[in-house]
Amino acid sequence: MDGKENSILLALRQIISAVSLKSSFEEAIASLVEKIRSTMHTDCCSLYLLNARKTVLSLAATDGLSKESIGKASLQLGEGLVGLVGQKEELINLADAPSHPNFKYLPDVGEDEFLSFLGVPVINQGELLGVLVVQCKENRQFDEQEETFLITLSAQIASIISVNRSTKEATIENVKRYKGKNGSGSIAIAQAVVWKPPVNFDTIQIMYSQDKDIQSELFHQTVFQLQTEMDMANLRLQEHAHQKASSGYMSGYGSMLDDISFEDDVDNAIFSQGYVAASAIKVVADKRIKDCMDNGQEDKAHDIRDFASILITRLVHLLPKETDISSPVVLIVKSMPAALVAEMPRNKIAGFVCVDNATSSHTAILARDLGIPAVIDVNLDINNVDGHTVIVDGQNAEVLVDPSSSVIDEYMQLISQSRQLHDLFEQDKFEKGITKDGQRINIQLNAGLNHEDDDLAAQTDGIGLYRTEISFMLNSSLPTEDQQTNWYSSLLSQFTNLPVCMRTLDVGGDKGLPYLPIEEQNPALGWRGIRVCVDQPNILKTQLRAMLRAHMKYGNLEIMLPMISRLEEVLIVKRILNESIHELEDQYQTKITRPKLGVMIEIPCVVYVLDELASECDFFSIGSNDLIQYLFAVDRSNPKVSKFFDPFNPAAVRCFKYIAQKTHDLNKPLAICGELAGSPLGALLLLSLGYKNLSMNYSQIARVKYITRHVNLQDLMAIGEKALTLNSSVKIKSLYVEYATAHGLMGVIDPKNFR
């Protein structure tokens, strides 16, 4: 062992000994960086520690940088050289740090003069705790012994940092953390209010009544009331562009409300056994739940339990929305049926927590799609939380009870970041979607009801998808031609000189009309979309005539056909459309400009007949939700298989690319109006594959527009080509995460990375 190695080992022991004698952790790490700087003869030594959420590295101690920046200067994981060391958990040794592509200059920390950089991760038992850095003003490479010294030292101090963190969490912060099974939404901080109804599904007593007719009438009135309230809640969801939430909400209960056998069984229990209505519901539901559990249908059992709970609460008028709440609170409940989530007074409920594992997957899905901060299936004592301050972290499925002020401050900062993002997007909402290299991207709106915003047209490039079926849901019977003409005229007038693409009536599957009942064993693969319209040509013709009458005045209509699976369906619609045009031209003695006719690509078989379809239509539009669902044979509302619903899967990526290339070769415009277009990473994926027409819900437009205006399309196209060669969704998704990180967009894509 040479003299230099001996001196390094001696210095190592001396540093650890000196640090361990300090009375406080802050003094210890301050001493640590001073001694490392002195021993290694560097101009600066700094220690960055990872925050509790494992997202940010904050400057904790330094000898060489500005002392005032301690606790203030911070970098996200992956941001800057320090963040890169933390993200990769690998040493980085650079002679000229400012020339590295990941270098990030932090003002006010005083690192202007430093050129060389050596950073090592501080890791304890596989867990990243921080990053230890030395820097020099001269342009030089640190040698192997210096690397070894810093690595060894980081391993030695890792245990000190770990012990301090555990002690701090246990004594100073005194916060109780509870992990849930599912989480949704962002963050809510408020006082907890526990809702424990005196009567619910579990506590309902078996009681009897001589007034069997009255009990039966009460039951049927309750079913009717639930149906009415569900329809209203569903329409509210649709109106506010929560299409996905509406789908999950209705699929959970719609089939049970339409199940005549359930009503018959409850009636039989009332009349044959003499049960009161609530008891009869419980008895019938218990039997069905047992049958489902015996057959391994756990999710269905949860849905039945929720459905029965809702009926019982309505029978005794015990809903949480009736609680006297004067300010926003976190609602703590034993279980939360999806129907109650849909009806929550959003101005009073900041978030909610369910402690029962019997809550159905539909509740979790609905909460997620509505953006409500929620955590489900938490091992929390419901009797000891009422009135306490609670943080609901939906992103990490975690509940914090009685958090310290420092923890609250940290979470408030995250909430503030989300608000700053909103303000950031607002600045660009009237700008056009033009990439940094000058490529024009059309960003359109998915709509279901007419919006009242006067400036909505100025924020978009028109409507890429208008769901006509939502207006049908408002009616108690099939709407007349005049009614529909008024609806469509109102919409076209709002978007004068912009295209408005109306989808013909798309019912069936998870969307039913009370006056057009559709009962099927497998509705997703059944009578839905264009199949209904082709089999009911009078309904289709009335709608087409109404669309054309509105188009006669405004001239900006486009028509789109859903769930096309064969050429014959398009030909049938074209025949009816031609008939309608000729009839109206004769009736009004005027020439009608033929609207563009498009085909939705939702069923995979259509991909292989694009040549034939292209000769009969003017454009194509992808419904990514259904296309991915059918491509992978997966119901994404089913938690057992939802992980397979993956737009970054190589098969999906290659399918999207094939469609883009094929329609380009056919010289037919292509749009995409599914959820993928409104997803930040999804938008990057689509842009990289050649898509320039994206349509999405209103809440997503500003974010996607901002992203579009901060990317270079040619760079993205190169990434898209690389993505096509990869064999896993993890690798493909990482390409777009790395691009977003390198271009400062990760904070826009994932708000917790926003600074």
C-alpha cells in the first residue's frame, strides 16, 4: 500500500470519527463536507439529501457553495448532474461539467467557477438517500483513488443519514402513515369527517312487516329514484367531459338496475317471507354475493354489495351529501359505492378515504377518472380519526394522519406546483399548436353537450368528436328531427368556420337509452355503434337529416361513423345519406354541400381494409380506447387485466404507426380522438408516429397544447422510429420520459416533478 493510499485511509477514519462526535445531524453533515473538501483538496463539497417522497434532492450541507442556499436549492431526480447521479445511482466524473448535456445552472448557489465534478450516490440497504459531490475550479479528471475514497465515504455516512431520518420521522414529525390498496387523483389536505350511517348493508336488521304492498311499493320507488339519480349523475359526468368516468360508473350498476330477476326476488322475499324492504334487499343480495364468491367473481360480488347498500341508504335517506359540511373536508367512510362518489358535493369534499376492502373496483376507477384525491382499502382505525388533520395522497395511495407542519408544507408545495402548472397552461390556451420546428398540430375538442364558453372556439381547432348520443340521453323518448336540428345548429354556430365532426348515434355496450333497451351477455362485442343504426335505419335517417339541415346554414359539418367493421356498413350509411340530401334539396329547393364522411378505426379488422374504405370516405379517426381494448382483448375497468391495456406495448405502437403510414399513402386525413391523444406522454408518442390531428376533452387541451409548442417534431419522429424497434413497453415508454426530461417537460407531464 503506497503512501497516498495510507493517507486516504487515515483521513477516512478521521472524518468518520469526527462526524460521529457531533451532537446534531446538521452539525455532523456540515463537518463532513468541510473535512472532505480539505482532505481531497477540492474547491467545494456538497451533500444533497432525498426528500421523503423520493422525488427531490435538496442541498443539505455545503462547503464552497452559498450557505444561504442550504434547504432552498433543489433538483428533481434526473435533473442536472446531481439529479442524474441520483436517478442512475451511479458515479459521474467529469472534467468539464458545464459541457455535459444534463448540466443545469442553479442561480444564487455560487457554483459559477466550478468546472470539474465528481458525484456519488449515497445508498443504504439499496435505498437512495442522497448524493455527495466534490467540485474544482480547474478543468481536471478526478483519479481512481479519489473516486474510491468518495464512494467508501458515502457508504460510511449512509447509515448515519438513515438513522437520523428514522429518528426524525418517529419523533419530530410524529406523523402516522397508512398505505392503501388503490389511490386516485392528486393531494387533499383537510380535516377528517367520519361518516358512519346508523343503518347500512352490514348493520341492517332482519325485520318484518304486515304491510307487504307498502314495502314492495317503497322498494320499487327506491329503484326508480336510483335510476333517475344515476341518469342525472351520468349526464353531469358526460357534460363535463368525464366520458371515461361515466362509462365506469354506469357499467357498475346499469345492468343491475335492468335486472328484472333482482326485483322479482326482492318482491318474493317481501311477499313470501314478510320482510321489510331493506331486509329483503339484504337477504337477496347476500345470496347473490355468496354465489359470486363461490364462483370466484369477487368484483361482481362487490358491485352487488354496493348496489344493495345504495338502495338501503335511499330507503332510509342516509346519504353523506346530507351531512352538514361548512368547508371542504376529507370524508372517511367504511366503504364507498361508486354511485355516492358520482354524487359527492365537490365544493365540500376535498377527498375521501375508504377503510373497507369490500369497495368495488368501479369506485376506484370512477374516483380516478373524476380526479378526486382518494385512497381505498386502508388499514385505518375509523374511530380515532374524526376531526384530525389528514393528507390524502392519491398518487401514492397513502394517508397521513396528524402530519407535522413541515410535512404539510411539503405537500402544500406540491399543490402549489399543480396550480402553477394550470397558470402556465392558461398563458398559451389561445395560441395555435405549432411545434418549435414550425409544424402545425391541430388540437380539437371532444364534446358531448354544447359548451357555454364564449371563447371556446378560439382555444381549439374545432370539434374532433361530438358525441350525439349524450343529447339523446337527455330525452325520455327518441328526439324528433326538429329537436336534433336545433341541437346541431346551436353547436355549428358556436364553431363557425371551424370543422365540427359529429359521430352518429353510438349506443350499446356501456351506453344505453331507456327507450331503446339493449340487453346482452357481452355488450362490448354485441349490438352497438353503427350496427344499431344500420338495423334501425329510421333512427339513422332522422339524425342524418337533422345534421344536414343544420349544415345547410353553417356549412362546417363533418360526419363520423362509429364501430365500423365492414365496408357494407359504410355503403348503407352513404345510401341513406344520399337519400337524405336529395330529399332536403327537393324540400328546400337549394343545393346542399356534401359534408365530409369519416370512418372510426376502433375494431382491428378495419386496419386490413383501409384501401376499400378509403374509396368510400373522406377521412379516418382512431378511437384509441376501443382499438386498444379489442387489440389486446382487455377490459381496462377489470383490475385483474387492466395492466394489459397498454398503448406503449410494441403491438399497439406498431399498429398506430401502420395506420398513420397507410392513411398517408392513401392520401386520407387521419385524426385520433381517444384518451391517448389527451395524455401528455401519449401525445408525445402520437406526434412521434406522425399524427398531427389530436382531439381530446377540454381539461386536457391546454396541457397538450403547451407540450406541442415546446417540442421539435423532427426529433420526436426519430424517437418514434427507434420505438418501433424495441420489444417492451417499458423500453418504449422510457424513450419518451427521457425526451421529456431532457427538454424540461417532466414537470408538465408529471406535476410532482414541476419546480
